[in-house]
Amino acid sequence: MNILRWAFRNFGWKLLSLSLAMLVWITIYREPEMTSVLAAPVQFKNIPSALEISSDIVESVDLETRGPAGLLRNLSEKRVSVILDFSSVHDPGERTFNIDRVNTNLPRGVDLVRAIPSQLRFTFEPGIVRNIPVDPQVSGTPAAGLRVVKLTSTPLELAVAGPESRVRKLSVLRTDPVDLNGISEDKNVRVTAYLPNSQVRFNESPEVTVRVSVAK
């Protein structure tokens, strides 16, 4: 009895909602079938905590899709993406991932014709942290009759993290140039150190203080 009472409660509104849903479905699926290409960002999940990606990362993949025109027009608003699951990655090495309907979040009614590229390969390595010496850079010249006798960075080193092979290739961290033009006395200048490799990152602030010492 309670079930019947619930089923017929607001029956008119329920019937109207069902009718509207059917109308939308009929409208969409009676539209001509079309094909379009969408650039979908590549996202990752379940990245192993002890490993890092050392290969170059592809940021987006072109998805050739087919479906009703109405659905295809709204694909960009749906934020379609390629989602790769790394839960099966446990050891260092190369792994290849196929891009298919399963790892895209395309809406129902839209088919994936092909992905360009159809596979993505990643190299996984252990992640490490190293302290790398800072090498201050300069530009310009001090005031007439003076020369730079010493450049000192504080701190002397900065901690850098990332895939092992990428981090070990770093020998020094160069800074933005310290402008020496017009310097007539010892001076402290705040500058930023630069990482030449996008696969590594600073484990602390990249800003350093460079002490410029001048003399005749």
C-alpha cells in the first residue's frame, strides 16, 4: 500500500518529467550522425608513490568521435579527457597504454572511432632528492674602477626532486642574472634559480640571495 501511494504521489509531475526526457532522447537520436575531432587532455590516476615519470609527457590526444550532432556539439562542455590508470605499475621500466573507449569519459551515445596517437608509452623511474650547488649569473659591469671579487649564494645549494636519471644529470643550478650596472659597493640581490629540465622540481623555494662583493 505504501509503495502504491509513493508511486502515484505527484504522478502528474513524474509523467511530465518522463515525457520531457523521452522528447530530448528522441530529438538527439533523430539528429544526423556526424564525426568530429576533439583534443582531450591526458590525466593520470593511481600514480605509484615510489616512482616518477621520466619520459616526455604528452599533454593531449586527438579523439575522433562519431555520434548524433547534438551530442558532439556539447563535447567540449563535457570536459572530455583521457584517463590513464597506473595502478598496475609497480616497478621501474617502460609501460605502454592503449587509448580506447574504456579510458575516455565520452558520454553515452558517442563512439570513439580512433585516438591519435592510439598508444602512449611512459618510462617510470625511482624518484630521488639531491642538493645541487647554485651558480650565480651576472650581467653588466660595476661602476668605473671597480670589479667583482666574489659572488656568494645563500643558500649554497637547493634541493631538487624528480626521476633519478633526470636529477643526476644536474651539476649546477644557474640563477637569473644579477644586474651589476652601477654597483659601487657590496650588495645583496634576491634572484631565482632556474631548472633546465621540466621533469624535475624544487623541493624548496628557488629564490636565493646573492652577495656581490666589489673592490678596486
